[in-house]
Amino acid sequence: MSISTSISKPNEHNYLTWAIEAKDFLKHLNVWRVVDGSEIIPRPPTALAASGSTTTPTAPNPLDPSYDLQPQSTDASYLTRFDNFLRDWRTYHNNYEEANGTICALLEPSICSRYKDDKFDDPKV
């Protein structure tokens, strides 16, 4: 990801300035809500099972690029909710990826490689 910005890479002297500028830049890109947690991971809709009980699928993991939940019902109302969920999930996932990629691009390469470590692969961290 190539980002053209005048934000200096963070160091021991400018971290607070960098953090404010990075936050403003992420807000400009409309992905800050993923970082601060106010944009929540969409939950799949519940489906009515043949027995009359409801089934609630597990919430998707934003770190899973292969996430591909299948509808659990053929009911038209459910399929509409499911389509809305998939749209919201893709939007969230794209915002998540853009936030992570932007933060990494604003860091020095050595820090970025540590930032990409699995335990830090969450923009909130």
C-alpha cells in the first residue's frame, strides 16, 4: 500500500504528534471507527430451524480473509437480512484492511513487520 502523506514516521521525539496526525488521517479515510471500536463486527442473522428453534451463527473473524458464511435458510425475509449482513460484513472487512494497511504504511518498515505479527494484527492494538 502506498500512501502519499506528509505525516512523519514516529520516533521517540514525535510519537504524540504522529498519533494525532495518524488518527486524523484515518478519520479522513473513514476507517477510524474500526480502530476505536465504534464500528462493530456485523453479526450474521439468526435463522428459524425446522424444529422451530433459532440458530445463531458465530460472528465472523475480521482476520479471516476467507470468511464465507452460507445462508442457513431459504426464507425470503432471512435471505434479505443475510444479504444485508454480507454487505455490512464486506464493508467492515474492507475498512478493517484499510485501517491496518494505512497504520502499517505510516510506520517504519521494521516496526511495520512487528505490527503485522498475528498478536498485533488488530488496529485497536
